[in-house]
Amino acid sequence: MPDSTVRKDDTLIHSGCPVFTSDGKQLGDVAEVRGESFKVAGEGQADFWLDCGCVRASSDERITLKFDSNVLESHRRAAPGAMGDTSAADESDNPLDEAERLDGHHAAAIGLRA
């Protein structure tokens, strides 16, 4: 059974919490939490997964992501921890560090994240 809440460091993610990009666009609500990923469900769009490492701030009322809505596509995942196709992302517009590109397991395995 999937988790409904995950806490890593100071990040709290729970089902039903609204998700916003750093430029204020609401993407939907957390539908599920699994491992170090969470599913976002929004009206008029297919559900998608994001890595917990994408979260800038969280509270009981809101999750704010580290990135603007114009680079969302490079962060969307079809499944928890899936790398997905990010080839369309322009690196100059999306300055991610390597740990944010990798799912938590692989980042920890190569020493980028504890």
C-alpha cells in the first residue's frame, strides 16, 4: 500500500495537498506518495509523478516546487523514480544539479544525496 505522507529532512508531503510551481501556478493536488516520489493529479491533465527533491517548501496547506511552470515538462515522470524523456529541456533554462536529475536511489548510490 502506498504511503500517504513522506517526511524527508524538513519536507512534508501528504495526499490532498495542493502543488504549486515557484512562479505560482497550481498544478493539482498530491494524489499518492511512493518512496521519494509523489503523484500530482490535476483537472484536465494526465496524472504525473515528481521527485520529492523538487520541493522547495512544504506545509500542511501547500507544496511549492523549486522550478517555474515553463520547465515542468523536464521534471514530469510517468512512474515513481522514472527518469523519463527530458531531451526537450533546454539546460540553459533549467539549471538542475545532478542529484535533482536522478531518482533518490541512484543519486545516493553515486554519492550525490544521502
